Amino acid sequence: MKARTLLAFVIILALVVPMVVACKPEPTPTPTAAPPTAVPSTEEPATEAPTEAPTAEPTPEPCAPATEGPLAGVDPRGQTVVWWHQHTGGRQEWLDQVIPEFNATNECGITLVAEYQGGYNDIRDKMNAGIASGELPGLVVGYQNDQAFYALAGGLADINLYIDDPVWGLTPEEKADFYPAFLEQGVHPAFGGARLGFPPNRSVEVIFYNNTWGEELGFPNPPTTPEEFREIACAAAAANGDGTGGFILRDDASAVAAWTFAFGGNVLTEDGMGYVYNGQATIDAMTFLKQLYDDGCAYFYTEGYPNPEFAARRAIFTMGSSSGIPYYQSDMEAVGSTDTWSVIPVPHTTPEPVQNIYGGDVMIPATTPETQLAAWLVIKWFTSPQVQAEWCRVSGYFPTRASTTELLTDYLDENPQWAQAVALLPYGTYEPQLISYQSVRDAVTQAFNAIMQGADIQATLDALTEQANELQAELMP
Amino acid sequence: MAKQAPVSRRNRRLIRPWVVFSYVILSAGTIVAILPFLFMISTSLMTLGEATGHTLLPRVPQWNNYVEAWKNANFSEFFVNSVILAVITVVGQVVFCTLAAYAFACIEFPAKNLLFTLLLATLMLPESVVWVPNFITVTWLGRIGPIPWVNNWPALTVPFMASAFSIFLLRQFFSQIPQDLWDAARIDGAGHIRYLFQVVLPLSRAALMTLVIFAFVGSWNALAWPMLVTNSPEWRPISAGLMSFLDEAGAHVHLQMAGSVITILPILLVYFITQKQFTEGIAFTGLKG
């Protein structure tokens, strides 16, 4: 009996202790996607605005459902939109401030709940699990290849439905205000032209250049062509004389794409359905970089981000995302450098610069028509110039609409490198948004390193193109 | 002189080349093991500029990094969460794994070996493979149960209350207990439950402590699963706090390291408390890290 009593005690303890210990306040039920059994909103227009004539114009009642068009009868009012994002620190703090304002003032009574869910990889895991279980948010961030994965599983809404809607969509003027490449990037030819993502912000692949050092070496202006770039890099390398000084090579796929764009090519086929890494522009770009490396005018730095090398005058050029600008500023200050430095376009053989722009999109998961429409209205609000201007100040990201810069004149004056990068946005183009691009990126890095170690450029790029297209075919038969 | 001779012989034995070689190897291993910790502590006291540069030691120790890390990452809330989750997980593992291990070690039942083999086979599954099925399970259980599981403590603890590794560890230990003790207990009228609680468990403190420390460390360090099953910070563990020092442009390495030092302190504490039993447990069960 004693043993049984003891066993009972242990079992009770095992069950009760966790519950007692876990007597924290009940977590606020996280509003996720509205259940499919929600009151059918399609009936509401008939009761709320029965006398109105069918029209594509917004109804006088704030945020009332449209009476015609593809979204007729879909009522976004009172919806809760959960937004899974990756923003931390100051960005998250700003969101925590501005979202309550939106919730209090938006005429549709939409409640936006922004939830930090870790980095892009964590969010990808959550989305995959969410699609399998039906627990999806109203909005989620992710890269373009993520969009393809989710769409393949039937987990995303086509934003074209919303962007083109006569009542809830964007006007032609508003569409024209977006930088074209930004808006095009979310359109997936592999999914019949569906718009699976919308840009809330962007970064751009740039060259960081030490102007003061360049002037000391006899180059009054930053380079615009590959030849000028080579001349300056080699002069800086000769000045240091220890293998450093020139350009720090970047083996990332975004850098390879950026060089290809600058040499007048593309890594995406014309129909947007496959890869072409063996085009003449990529071959020329790789040949240029290999020669630079062989001549001792470029080197690899593998111990982390290159900004400390740049600040310490161990590289006159580095390459990377414009989101690194604050880190360059910090490093220049840390070493007490008084050098003037700038952000310049990738040296190009094209008449105008062609810049690689990138960044995560927001997507609308497939939930209910009401939640999806409410999510679109949140996107519209977030990409409005006023909100974008504030977001750019906080995040350091670039705005997606040209008119936003008019609201940022003071910020542009205070941040010259940021302003230089903003000036490059009209020249933007983008990397493949294909489903396999995450895997292909690794293959590109390997190919780049193989070329720099002496592999035949043409053969390596041919093999890379074949491998990339095989990966694409494997994931998207 | 006659008394000193044995000492001299012992000394000669101590300085044999292989002993020196062993010490050199062990010292090198110690250095390799301890360097990351020293690097972490050193970086935690640096400025961001020093942390991202080539500096080995901070010019001026930035003790404020610890305060900043604690505040910025909301560690106070995450810390409490981690303690609660670790306690629930450890208690659950001790209860369920003990019972399962005892059954596998001391009770004969049909297909015992097959079941044990299947259990061991689950150790071969990569953790990420079971995420989606487990997520679907906890979502479903939350829908049919009285409390939500996702974004709540059950999803963070229940899936880890039955660990194949812990069952294996205890089963190995229980199997070594002499059969004579069971025979004697039977003569005294004991059944399995009394034998388990009055004989087996008192003899298995070392193995149980090993289980406790593994379960505690596993729960404390968990990140991917907690991020998957929580949507808000209310139940996220301390490891989630460390993520707040990462953004797309890079990491605030100095704060991340300060946060890491804070994070590992409880693990070190648990290890120091259970060190003796833990070492014995590892030795008895023949397990190595």
C-alpha cells in the first residue's frame, strides 16, 4: 500500500506541480487567422447598404464592403491581422509605438498585432508548420523564394487581387510612385504572374569607397567603370604592399548578380523561369574579378564583416548591403578615422548603373477573404509615404516609393551615404525569385570561389547554370 | 636515505614520457575547451567596435554591457519562463522516463526488445524532421483540450517529457542492478512499484542526476522549437532573448556575448551542484559525450 500511495503521490506531484508553477496569467489568446467559420461577411452588404447602386467607387460609409468587383461583399472591418516579422531593437520599438496609433485611428477598425518571430529561417519554419496545421498569420515577412515555397503549398494569396481592385487597390499614380523594380520583384512568372509579395522596404548592393584615400592616391573622383575601379584598387594595394588595400572580394550570390547586372547581363532567363549564369556578362564580370585577384588588387577577408578592414584602410573598396552603412559609420568612428567615404554604384559597363536591390517582402497568407483584405489595407498603410518616411529613419532601410524622399530631406542631409544609396534606387533590378534560389545561392558561392582558385570560368559557369536549373526543376517540376 | 628510495622511484615513474605527453594533450584539450568561454567573457566586456575588430581584450571593460543586455533582451521575463519550463520538463522526464526505463530493464513483456529498438531508432531522427508532425499534434491537442497548447507551457514541455535518450540512459543503469536485490525484495513481499521506489531509485541517484542535468540543459538551450510554438514573448525562453541582438545588418556581438554569459550561469550552477553524481552516472552507464 505504501508503495502505491507513494506512486500516487508522485503522479499527482508530476501533474499538479507544473500547473501550480505555471500559474502565470493566462496568455492572451493570440489572434491568428480568423476561422473559416466566421460570420459570412458576404451577407453584410445586403443588410448594411442595400439601397446603394452598384458602383466601383468607395461607399460613403467608412470602409464599407464594395458592392461590385472581385472583392464585392468582403468586409475588412473589425478584423485582427497578426503580422509575423523579424524586426528587433529600435525597429521593434517603433512598431510598438506606431501600431497602437494605427489600431486607434484606422477607419476600418482593423487591429494589427505585430509579433517578432525570430529571423527569416525561424519564420520559414513557422510558416511551413502553420500551412500544415492551418495556423497562419494575416501577414508574414519573407524572401521571394519563400513565397514560391508557400505558394506551392497553397499558403498565399495573390496580391494582384488587391492591388488592382478599383475600391481597395492602388491608383495608377500610387503605382507609378513605387520604384518599378521593387514592385515587379514580387511577381512570379513561375506562378502565372501571381503577385506573392509586396515590398515594405529595400536595401541595395553597393560599393563602399574611401574618397580621401583615393584622392591621396591621385584619383579625385570615384570610379564609374570597371577599368577605373581596377586602377584605384591596384594603386591602393600597391600603397599598402602587404596584400591588402584593394578590394575585398565578396563571394555571395547577391554580389555575383550585382556584378552581372553591372556588366549588362542577368542571371535570370528572359521568361523568368530559369537561371543563366553563363551569359557573357557574368563571364566578363568573373574574368574581371579574377584578374583583379590575380594582380593582387583584390583579396578575401574571411574573419567577418569587412567594415573594420575598410575603416582601418586595409581596403579602399568593399562591397555589401546598404543596410551596413551604420556599421561602417560606427567602425570609422571607432578607429578615429577622419576619412571621407561614400557609397557608389557597382562599376558598370552599361550607360547607366544597374543596381541589385533586395529585401524581404510582406505576404498575405491564405486565410479568409476578410482577413486577407484587412491585411492588404495594413500593407497600404505601411507603404504610404508618411509611414515609410518614419520607417526609413528608424530602420535605415530605403523607401519603396519615390515620393517618400520628399519627406526625408533633413535625414538625407544628415546621412550623406544613405542619400547616395537612395539616389541609386531608380536603377534597381532584382535577383531571381525562383523557388530554388536559396540552394542556388550556395552553389553560386562555391562556383565563385572555385573560379578565384583557378577553375575555368566558362566551364564553371556552365556547370553552375546546369546545376541551378536542375535544382529548380527538382523543386518546381 | 632508505626511506627516500621509494619516493624517488615514484618520482621516476611520474615523469615518464607518456605521462608528460598525456598532460600536454590534456592541457591542449583544456585550452581548446576553455578558449571559447574566455572569448565570450572577453567580448562581453568590449565595445561594439572592439568586438567586431581584431581585439582580444577590451581596453576598458564595459560592465554596462550586462545591464544593457539584460534590459534590451527582456531577460528578466525570459529568465523566469526558462526556469518554469525547465522545472516542468525535468519533473516530467524524471517521472515518465523512470517508469519507462524500469519497464524496459526489469519487466518482461511481449515485444520488449522490439519496442526498445524502435525507441532507440527515434534517436536517429533529426530534430527538425519531427517539428511539423509535433506542431500539428500540439495544435490539435490545444483545440480539443481545456487550455491552448500553442503559445503556452504545454507545447513547450510535454513533447520533451519522454526522452528516448533519458530512457536509454536509465535503462542501462537499472539493468546493472543485481538480480539478487529483486529476488530479496520479492521474498520480502515487494512488488515492482515498491522495488522501484525503495531499491532501484535510491541506488540510481547518479543516473537520475545525469538525467536531470541533460533535461535541464536541453530545456534551457532550446530555441527552434520554442520559436515554432510561441507567437509572443509570454512563454519564450531565455535563448530567444539572445536573438534580439541580431538584425539583418549584423549582430551586436558584445551584447550577445554578455547575454550568453548570463544565459549559461544557471547551467553552470546546476552542473556544479550535480557534478559528482553526473560524473558517476556517465561512468556507470558507459555513456560519453
